[in-house]
Amino acid sequence: MTIAEDDPRQPYEQAAETLRREIRDGVIQPGRKVGSVRELASRFSISPTTVQKALGVLRDEGLVTTTGRGNYARDPKQVAEAATADVGADLSEVLRQLEHVTSQLSELRDRVERLEASHPGRADKNQ
């Protein structure tokens, strides 16, 4: 397979998409080698540097892991489950922070109301 010249995506993006599809479709099984940089460069007719960039994209997505022995596919279902767990943890943290900000805002509103009540007429002069 070669990279399409008329595809607007960069060659590394095209290679990453092909490998991503093969991993998700089970063509490349979890735990199996994706291919060496040299093999993939030959397969896609791109430079080793471009292959490394494509593998980097897949590593960032969690679909490929690289060891001293090569590049291996990971189970896309486990990757998706881990991502979902991360989103749930992130959402919990955002909700906790929102609750804290809401509480502080309520306290500030109460303080302003008490200050305005203790100094009647001052708010009218500043307007």
C-alpha cells in the first residue's frame, strides 16, 4: 500500500489511519507486532521518520505500545475503556471544582449583601 498523492492528509496521518483501522478491525491482533519501522516504511513507501511519526500518533492514542523489541498493537476495547474511565474521573474533578466555586460565589454574595446592609446609602452614592 502506498500513500495517496491526492489525499489532503499528511503521509504519516494516512499511514496511521491504515494501521488504526487494521488494529480496530482485528487484522492486526492485540499483542502482535505492527511491523518494524523499516517494514512499514517499505510497505507505505514513506521514510522511516514519517513511519515513526505515524507510530507516535498511535502511541498517543494508546493503540500501539513500543518496546525494545518492536511496536505492538493494543486491544482497542481496553484502550476505549481506559479512556472512558479517564473521562469519568476528569468529569468528577470538574464537578467538584464547580461545586467549590459555586460555594465561594454564594459566600461572596452574602458578604456583599451584609456590607450593603451595614452601610445604607453608600451603594447609591457610587452609582
